[in-house]
Amino acid sequence: MTEVREGYRLEHDSIGEKEVPIDAYYGVQTLRAHENFNITGLKMHPELIVSVAQIKKAAAITNFEVGELSKERASAIVKACDEIIDGKLHDQFIVDPIQGGAGTSLNMNANEVIANRAIEILGGTKGDYSIVNPNDHVNFGQSTNDVFPSCGKMAALTLLRRAQIQLKRLEKALLEKSDEFDAVIKMGRTQLQDAVPIRLGQEFHAYASAIGRDIRRFDNAKEEIRSLNMGGTAIGTGLNADTTYFHRVVKNMSTITGEELVQSYDTIDATQNLDSYAMVSGIVKSCAVNLSKMCNDLRLMSSGPRTGFCEINLPAKQNGSSIMPGKINPVIPEVVNQVAFNIIGNDVTITMAAEAGQLELNAFEPIIFYNLFESIQTLSNAVQTLVDNCIVGITANEEHCREMVESSIGIITAICPYVGYETAANIAKEALRTNQSVRELILQKKLLSEEQLKTILDPYTMTKPGIQGRNPADLLSD
């Protein structure tokens, strides 16, 4: 029996004895890790806790199937895991997300919590590991080095799916705005200088197209991390894992999670190489880049309201200043920008950690998971607020957009095929010099008629290939 001292129980490991709070479900190894790694002050991501419990459940079921666990012990372990999967006992996972030991701290935190809860279920007292032992029973046939990478991939799968739901909402909202703004003509710009006209709806459709690519990339990311090294134990060779267990455990994990999980065809490779996480992070980063660029555009197009572009209006969400009355800032695009910057930084960390592995194991998965989960989670949250608090409420200043098109010399590009490049260039320079519009100068010089200009400068004419099916010679001969 475990010795009890005034609110504590005395546990021991290979290092020595240590007092553990009597009511704690974690044990001595978890407590040492908690004391050693006070790094972020945060707890493990809840999806990682759920995933490790799913793995322990699958392992217990498989070990019972192959005769390595008694029915009594296996049932108690499974019940304890189910409680954790349902959200209970998460407060007992006290180790820091950033930890030394390649994830051993989390694995033992899970082993101890599950063991002590299983002991209770069987009528024993927490800490009496003769009933259910964290290492010999909960961790049987496993190693941190196959458990930790696998639960990280499973958690990432869940987070990617949730983020993808938000991205699909964003794509839908952008396509709806594309339809709403289809007839709004505005000035297109290259290098922030007037270029040629474009429809506002076309710009929003382009944003939707970029997000659509991101959604498809997330499908690729999910496929990349369905392959697990469970059964490989310490270095992928499967030492101490029953042969039947080796072939069954991932199938049981698929049944428990509802995910199409597969065992890696090379568990040694899957144990030592973490390039799949680098790929997933790169896909999340690419999405962040697209989101940030789009939000840059939204901030520019809404700038003003009197001295900027003022082509669109973003929903007013909060006062923009403590000193300037009436000022409203583009706070939602701004927060998306900041999330994107952080994701890009996280990607650098993940890349360096994936590269830093040595021989049969990469010890730096904890920092990979910490940053990867943060990237996916914050991207999902940022997209949700972008849709709900910005995109759906955007309105267009249609008349102002048209006025800027009419006053710009950029429309001379549409006229160039009818009057020639040199004449068009001279008109552009004169328009700048005299502050007259291109339309006025064309009519003054009788280069084109009012009717011809109306056709050429039609919003749809200027924003798609061809002249509504007509070539310049046909138009001028009318």
C-alpha cells in the first residue's frame, strides 16, 4: 500500500520518493515534470488530452484481445479513458506543453491519471499501483515515442477539420459578396497606382478562389497525418509489442475515433522523421498568407472615410480612438493580420524543430505540437470572427467607386485599341496636366463618339476579355 502523510501520499520512481497530493490522479512522474518544466504556464491542449486517452483506450482493448491484460483491468482502463475523452479529469493533466523528454511527461501524466482512476473504479485507493500500474498496464506495449507522435497527429486532424469548416464559411461569404458586388465598377490598381477598371465582385471572387485552394490544401494536410507509428514502441522496431497487437492497435484506434487512421508502412521512418508536421504547418502558413493579404486589401479599400480609398465600408465594431471622436478602425482585419504574423513565426519554429532530430528520434515534438496547435486554432478563430464580424457586413460605395474610375486616366487603356498607343499616351498626359477627364478630352478631339465611349467604358466591357464579342474595327465602323 502507498504510505499516506497528512494530505499526501508517498510515491516513488527510479529517482526516489516524493509526496503527491492525496486527491491527485497524477503521480510522482507527472509532479516531477510539473516542477521541471514551468515554461508557458499553460496546460496541454484539450484535443491532445482527448487523443492520448483514445490511444490508451485502444491499447487496452488490443492488449486484452491478445491476452496481455485481464478483462477486469482492461475494462477499468477503458472506462477511465472514456471519462477523459468526455472531458473529465482534464485538470489533472498538469504538465507544460513545452517540455523536455520528447513527450514522456505527457505520456506518464496520462498513464498515471488513467491508472489512478482505474484503481478507483476497481475499488482501490489512488496510488496502489499493484491494482493497475501506469507503466506495466496502461502503457503496456507502448512507448512515449509512438504514443506522443500519434496523439499529436490525431489532435491536429481534429483541429484541421474545425478550421476547414470556418474556411468553407469564409469561401461562401466571399462568393455571396462577389455576386452582390458584381456590378460595382472600381479602379484596379497595380503597385498602388491606377491600372485598369475591375468589378468589386471580381476582387471578392478572387479572394474566394484563394480560400478554395486553401481548403483543398487542408485536405492534403489531413491525409499527410493519418499515418501513425503506433506499435513501433521506442524506435519503430516494435520491441516489447505483441505481434498481433502491432497489427491491430491502429485499427482499433480508427474504430474509437471514427477517423481513417493507418499504420505507417515504415514505423522507423515515422518515429524519427517529422517532415509531415512541417508540411502541415506550411499549408497552414500559406492559408495565413492569403488571409493576411486579403485583409490588407480590405483595410486599404475601406481607408478614409474622406481621405482614403473609401470604396467599401467595414462594419463598425468598436470605437477607434480614446482621443479622436468618431474614428472607427478596421479591427477585425487587423487581428487576422496579427494571427497570420504569429502563424508565420510558428512555422519557422516548427521547421527548425523538425530539422533538429537526431538518429532514431526527434526530441522536439513538444514545441512542434505547441506551435502547430496554436497556429491551427488561432487561424480557425480568426476566420470565424472575420466572417461573422466583417465580411458579411461589408457594403460598397458604388457611386464613389464609379466616380474614381471616371476621373482616372487608367481608363485610357480601354480606349487604346481604338485610338492607338501614342495618341492614348498623349491624352493621358494632357488629362494629368489639365485635370480634365479622359472622356472629356476624347470627345473634345472627336476621336470617338459618345455612343462609342458608352460601349467601350461599359463596366462589363472593361472588365472582361473582348468588347462584348466585337473587335475594335467593328465598333469604329458603326
